[in-house]
Amino acid sequence: MQTNTEQVGEEGSEDLYERKVFWVDKGQEPFRIDKWVQMHLEGASRNKVQKGIESGFLTVNGKPVKSNYKIRPGDEIVLMSLVSSEQSQLLPEPMDLNIVYEDDCLLVINKPANLVVHPGVGNYSGTLLNGIAHYLLQQIPDLDEDSLPRFGLVHRIDKNTTGLMVVAKTGEAAAHLAKQFFHHTVHRQYQALVWGNVENDQGTINANLARHRQHRKIFDAYPEGETGKHAITHYQVVERFNYVTLVQCQLETGRTHQIRVHLKHIGHTLFNDSEYGGDRILKGTIYTKYKQFVDNCFSVCNRCALHAKTLGFKHPKTGQDMFFELPLPADMEAILEKWRTYTQAKPLSADGE
């Protein structure tokens, strides 16, 4: 048996799903696929495997099968499975969710700033997923994470990033959406305020991403093919403010901190991004009045200035193209207005005044 494992990731998070591929050896006798997968997947119960098969998380030669399918030599078995989580039991908690759209298959949520999406070290409660679990359990009391893995979470964005997220309400929808994220067919555009006057009106950043060699909590860009995961970001200038620029980014891949690391890689760290050094003056001199102005902007938008503005995907049940767009949140709009006023009153000068 040959195997291959790839991970499905998204901006601002560790990967959520693994895509495991198995090739059945020559000489393999017919064998029920649920039993075969259980034997080859560590820690998997037969009940959990069967529910995953029913929900569409497994295909054979590109097509869904039933649990009693008999594998044959040469079969290609593809399984989407959750990456193991440190949090084994999720506590549902009531939370006000800003729901943009809902039907029987999915939710589209506008995530606010300063909210962690998924439980992890130091954040075992009070996360968006705690609130999603509570919300879904009010509709489906017997729902469990075997039938709907991680309560429908198929992607994540950073704690301090605002904007659109899609959440599945059924196992079938979760499998369908997870595959769309894996194949990079989901349309995602972000808007970010970055330090510096971006030279080109548009461009593409192609650099692998991996953990920083010295600071393991953050990521760094590396030459393609040397180390890390392949990552591509397309950007376009929306508005210029001399010392900062509003840009729109479209993700071709979805990696942890992709936009933040890629833009820093080309010399344009996100405004007030404390993890990557954007919470200090990077363009313009530290002159008293200019410093006061920037500090005031930091206080108005006390987070990384990044917003998930648009989200498009195919509906997992109807196949219809779904598209959602949100305006910038109030804190980002406020600092943009401050920069507009400042640059109109203070044309570009050598000292930032």
C-alpha cells in the first residue's frame, strides 16, 4: 500500500484537514472499505469511519462509495480527515453570532476582531467555535462531532482579522466545502492597510511559508522549493496615503498568516500588526506630531488592519455560485479617514510632517 498526506489550510490558522491518499496493492483481496480504513487509520473507530463515508469525506477513484464497498487492487482511496486537536471535548457556549446568511446546509458569519476561532492552548473557551457549537445544538440537539467534524468548521481566520467565514451545518456540506478549500476554488479577497507606498499598482507574491527559524510562533517566507509550503498571493492597490497603502489581496492558496507574511516579505508590513513589527512607525520619521497621529491611529484600530471582505464558493447541495461581500469594519474605516485627512492636509515630505 502506498500513501500520501497533504494538509488543507487557510489564512490565519494551522491546517484543519488532512487529505490522505491510499493506493491499494496488487493482490489485495476484496475487503469492506470501512474495515480497511479503520485498520489503516490510527485511532479510528468503525462507527466514525462509517459516518465519514456517509458524509462524503471518502472517495474511491474520485467517486463516493458506501461503507460496504469492496476495495480492489489499484483503487485510489482519498480521505479528508481532521488534523488531531489538543482539545478533545468542546464546551458549547451561548454567543451572539453575526450571521450574514443561513440555510439548511451552511452559515456565513461576519467574525469580529479579537475573537479566537478555535480552542487551543490558553483558549479552551470563549472561541467562535464554542458559540457555533451552541447555536447548532439548539437546532440539532443530537448533533455530534462524528457526524459533523469540528461542528462544521472548514477554515479559520486570525483572532484579530475581521470578516467572512463559512461554516457547514451537515457532514456532507463540510466534506464538500473542505474539498473546495483544498482545490483552491474558493474565492477570497481581503483588504489590508500596509506600511509604505506600494510601488506597483498590482502584483503577485510567490514565496513558500514555514515557521520562523528563531521565533516559532510566527512564520517567514522562503524561496520556492527550498522549504515550507507553496503560497501565492495576488495584490492590487486600492488607495494610497503616502506612508501607508490600502491593498486588496486575493488568495490563490491559503496558508497560515499568508497575507501578513507575504506583504512583509515585499517590504509592506500590515499596519499595527504587533506579531510582525507593524505596531511601530515603519515609514515617516518619528517626529512628535506625526508620532502622535500614528499612535492615535493605533488606538482607533488596536489590531492588525486586515479584513476578509469577500467570499465565494459553490453551494454544497445546489451547486449554485454563492458570493458574499462586506464593507470594512468601523475601526478600519476610521483610520482610513484619518489618513485621508492627514495626507490632504500634509503632502508628502521628508520628515513626515
